[in-house]
Amino acid sequence: MNSREDDEALAVAAVAALTRQLELTPKPGLPDPRDLRARVTRRDLCSLRWSARALTPGLAAMAAAARRTGRATPGLRAELGSIGRCTEHSVALAGGGHRGALWALGLLVAAAALDPGARGAEVTATAKRIAAHADRRAPRRPSRGSSVSAQYGAAGARGEARAGFPHVRRALDALATARAAGAPEPRARLDALLTVMSTLQDTELLYTAGPHGLRHVQAGAREVLEAGGTSTRAGRSGLAALDDDLHARGWRPGGSGALLAGALFVDALPVTPA
């Protein structure tokens, strides 16, 4: 094995994690294998999977940058930002989407490359050290997410990363708990998604639904979990109701979906070249 193969393996594993998140169903308010053309995203599963593949070269480049640098330095953070912006352009040409997932997966892939023996919370701790540095090459104009974060005092994607991805860790714990209880893998993943939704200050939801809408979604996710999660009849009934409600309102908890993809990537470590 060589470093290039290792970098590509990490990128492929990250895209596979994103694809597993896309294919999970039913996801309240989020794209899934059902009739996506009738949903707010206006994208079908094939186009979302195609554009997800466009992340692969950029994620491999991020892994290579981390491995080459060897430490969580300001220079590495700036290089990751530059690669990420180029990758966003490539993904836009392939159909768009996945911006939040690119941010989370990019930092986690870089962390995994920087510390190949790390697992679980060790990976998120390394990502925290990378994210602690400012991206000195970033555009001066604020993004929609940063504007919403400033308006409502939410942590946002940047705050989540600088805190060491607490919701990725929560999702990993939820996966472990559900699996230990004998839940089928899709239901374990849905419980992990709902765990993230129940507390995340999702800036995409804040933008479309405001603080009241965010609290409404968080409460709905908690109700499903308190009913026993998606492995119980009551939990599945609550999930279906929450799904109908969010799609009727056009509310999309995109941040939760991106962080679930990050958790599924970390959960799959270690990865080996094909």
C-alpha cells in the first residue's frame, strides 16, 4: 500500500458514507429513495448519488494534504479550504448539493489521514485541532450559514467543527446503543439521525423555519426517540408523522443529514485500499 492509495481509500469511504445516508429511508424532510421529484429538493436519487461521486477527487486531495503536512497547522487549514472551494465548483457542475457534507467529511477525512490509527472520538478531536485555525484564504463575504449563525447565535457548521463534532459523537453513540439492542442497521442509522436532529442548531432549518420551527423539529425527533426509537411500533408511527409534517412544511434538516454522513464515515474506519 502507498499513501496515494490510502488517500483515495479514505475519499471513497467518505463518499460511500454519504451514499448510505442518501439511501436511508424514511428521513424526515430529507432526500431519500422515495419520489424525490415531488419534494423540495427537486433532485432524484440518481443525480444526488452522481454529484456525491464528484466529491471523491477533492476529498482525496484533502487526505493527501493532511498526510503531507503531518500536523494540524494554519497552512493545512487554508489548503483544505482552497481544495474545498474547488470541489464545491466541481460538485455544482455535477448537479450540486452536499455542501454541508463536504465541510464535515473534508475535515474528518483530513483528520483520519493525519492520524491513521485514530478511531471514533480520536478522529473528531483531530478534526477539532484542524478547525481551530482560521482559513486565511477564505472569501471575505459571509456565507448563508454564517449569517444565520450570527443572527441567531447558533454554532453552525464552523462551531460544530471547532467543538470537535459533538453531534457526530452523539450519532456514533446512538449507533452503538441501537446495535447493542439488536436493532437492524437501517433503524440504528435512523435513530442516530434523530439523535442529531433532537439537539442540533441546524442553520438550514433556522434559515427556512426560524427558531420556532427549529424547536418544533427538535421536539418531534425527541418524541420518536422517547417512544423507543424506530425499532418500536410507536417510534415508527411517530417517525412517519414527523416525515409527513416536515415535507408538508418544506423544512429540511440538512445539517443533520451531513453530520450523519460524517458519523457513518468515522464508524467505518479503518478503511483499506481496494
